[in-house]
Amino acid sequence: MASGIFIVPVLVSFGGVGIRTAVAASIVSVIACSCGSAAAFLRAGLTNIRIAIVLETATTLGALTGVFLGGLLPPSVLFLLFAAILLLSARQMLVARQREAAPAAPLEADSADWATVLKLHSSYPEGSLGRPVHYRVHRVPLGLALMYGAGLISALLGIGSGVLKIPAMDTALRLPIKVSSATSNFMIGVTAAASGVAYFALGDINPLVAGPVAIGSVIGALLGARFLMAVSGERLRLFFVVVLLVLAVQMLLEAFGMHLGRRS
Amino acid sequence: MNEGLGRHHKLESLLARVLDQGAWLASGVIAVGWTMVAGGWRASWVINSGVALFLLLPVLRVVIMLVVFLRERDYRFSAITALVLSIIVLGALLGIHMT
């Protein structure tokens, strides 16, 4: 679950923090949260680290673009963009991913495609079958282009942007869902580090904001995982959809210069 | 690397360990710094070190991958990994240059 998407709206609306400081602090939390889950996915053997490093060339480049573009865009544009991403996340949460039965990939793909040259095809252990499932990787150039965009949005808004990475991997590369979730999670850390290091060098990271927020989100992620298991999936999904919609409205209000949460 | 073309079992478990333990270390440093600041010390630099540790953790992960790919004489992936590393370094240099 992407917690990064909640941090910037809350910091801006209720913490009275400027959007640049909020984004930079959120990026640190995104790394903090991704480390634990990335480790768990690696241990489960679901992460394809070769695909990850190939796509990271695009996400990190997108991240740098995002950091420097962010300094040029007026905050109202960032708030609008944030509202759009929140709405997209809400929609994605309503329409659960349902593509497990992808059309069987052609076994004899042309041997000159990128994925074959780069040896990206792999396998993952499928618990329900008790044996590894082999999969092929498709359309790497399209994947790279989409990942550039995901990296840009991640750096611009201080989010992990799994909301963009996972559908990109599902549709462009046609990865099995478990592999795309795990690999996206693995890439989030490096993508966020690329923008985080740049924000750090620019002096945009305020330790008194970023530190507590990072600790808070690590603890939140630990407690959240327990909580998620105890609550029914359907109600939880509706709850998140409502929260995302409320935050989207809040971001729209900020975009038009109206502040609800704070007096000033 | 037995089943499938692209699995690196040893590297996967090494990276999992590094990310896990690194995250605990960085969290610990931030928590100590935060406690010191709350106690009236001028210790925001301690928090900053913890934040820097978090930022460097994924970079360390890329460096480890580079070393492993070089050892495996997988020069194509060494080059790809080196490219990711240079993009991150470029961001840092641009950031320093612009302040």
C-alpha cells in the first residue's frame, strides 16, 4: 500500500508546510517504507532485478527531470496534478486488478526483441501451484517510456507512484501481477533515491520535517500491515477510496488558493 | 541461477538483507536525533545523517548489483547498472551546483 500519497496532502493542508518541503520529506518516507516491503518481495523470489535495473535507467532520468521541473512549475499546477493522481488511485482501488488470465504469450517471440537480448524472461515460485511459473517479457521500449513518466511524477509529487508503475508493467511488459508488484516496489527505492539525493543537495530536505515523517511512516507501515490483515478487504477498499477522494478535493481547493485545514 | 534465465538467488537474498538492516539503522539514527532535539540539544545534524542513510541505501543496492554483475562478467548489465548510478550522481552534482 502506497502511504506516500497521503503524506504531502496532510503536510500541506494540516502541517502548514510548503509543497516543496513536503514533497522532499515525503520522498524520504517513500524510501523508508519501500525498503521493508522490497526485502520481503525479494525473499519471496518475486522480484525480477534484471527488469528493475533496466527500467531504472528511465525512472531515475524521469526523477531528475521531475526535481528540476518542480522548481519551475507554480504550486497550483502541482496541486492540480496531485488531485489527478489521487483520483486515478481511487479509481484503481475501485476497479481491482483482474488480468491474471493473460492471453498465453507466444513461445517463439522473435529472438531479436529487447527482452530476449537482455535475458529478462524469468520465473517465479507460485505458491498455489507448488512449482515455478515461467513468463516472457514484452515491449521493453514502451515500458521504458512509461517508466520515465512514472519517475517524473514520483519526483514531482513525492510519491512512490506505484499507481503508475504497476499498470505500466501489467500492460506494456505483460508481467504476472505478483512479479509486477514486487518489481515495482523494488524500483521505487532507487527512483526516490535519485530525486531524494538531488533534493538533499539542493537543500530542500528539512530534517525536522523529513525525520519524524519517515519514522512515522515506518511505524505506520508496520502497524498498517497487521491492521490490513484484521479488516475485511471490501470495507477497507471503500475506506481508502473515500480518503483518496477527500484528499483530492483538498488538493483541488489548494490549487485554487483555498485553505481548509489551517488558518492563514 | 538454475531455474529460469534471469534469477540471481544469492544476490536477491543479499539485497534483502542490506535493505532490511539498513532501514533499521537509518530509522534508529533518526529516532536518536529526534530524541536529542526534543531534549533541547542542537542535533538536527543527527536526524540529517539518518535521512542521508535512507537516501544512500538504494544507492548502495545499485553499487552491490554493479559489483555482482562485474564479477559475473555480465558487461552489458554492468553498463546498464553504471548508467543508473551515474544518473543519480548527476542529480547530486546538479543539485550542489545550483545552490
